[in-house]
Amino acid sequence: MGIYIALGVGIGNFSSRRKKMDDYVRETNQRLVLLPTPTRVVDWFHSTGNFVVQTPKNNRWDIANELSLALGVPCTVLTRDEVTSCITIADKASCPPPETGVRWTKGIAFKVKGRACTMDLGPTIHAVFFRINGYAVGVNKRDRLMDSGAPHKDNRTGGWGGVSDDVSKAFGGMWTARSLARIENLVEIANKRIA
């Protein structure tokens, strides 16, 4: 059985689906049984649409299609090695120069569907980007800070959804972005499944 990382689009704390993740995962697995497929969601990280998937299948595009049907939203599926490689590159990348009232948060945007990333993406109001490979773009997201130094709750400039939109507009198709910390946590959870 293989263990994969799956990222769903539009599932999270700020989406319209305010449902407990264990209920959401249980319902998703019930739908997968009806497809029928041996693919199952076996773990997740918070309420963020980040899943660990177990399946004997090895075609990640087929797995993504099954999960998209069962989740009711588009998703991308990657191997743990693919995600770990992206994390290594993103982690080593330097942050942009300091900006007053801004904290840079590292992350990665992953291709869900559409064309591959073949060029660099210029900076936007949401983030500064760098190319990792055809299916991943490194992100330094601008987090606006209040005078106290805490993240600004009312001036998030679109959050990770805004970052995803920027990459989608630049390359076409659909991309989904996550903070590096969340992606690292998800890989740790996935690694425990094979330990």
C-alpha cells in the first residue's frame, strides 16, 4: 500500500464547509467505497484540506480524480518524496528583503490541474514567488503585522487563497497554496503511517 499526500481546494477554516474533519473524512471514505476503489483517507492535518491517503494504486492522477469525486472539490495528490523534495528547496530559499509591517511566511503552491510552471512568476501584493519545478512554486507570503507585531486579522490581503489565485492566474488552471509549516506537519503524519 502506498501513502500519498492529498491537498483539497477550498476546504478549511474559512470555507463555507464548517464541518468536523472526522465527519468529513468518514463521509469521504464512504463515498470512496461506493466508487468502488481501495483508496482511503487515513489521516489529516487540522481543518485545512490536507490529507494522508493510502492506496495500492500508483497513478497519482487517478487517485486525485477519485478523491476529487469523493471530496466534492478538486484536489492534487503527490508522493511523499515529491513533497519532501519541494520542502527542501523551499526551506533553503532566501526570504525577500525586510518590509516595514510585513512578516514573510514560506510556503508552496501546488498544481491541481492545468499547465506546468515553466517560468518565474513576478511578485504580487500577496507574495514573492520562485519556481521549484513544473508542479510546485515556492512562496514567500506577505503577512501584514499590527503595531504590536502580531499578524493583522483584518488585513490579510487574501491569505493563502489569494496566493493560490495569483499562481492560477499566472499559469492557468488551478493551484493550491499552503504554508511550509503545514506541509511539513502533513509529511510527518504520512511518515508515521509507514514507520
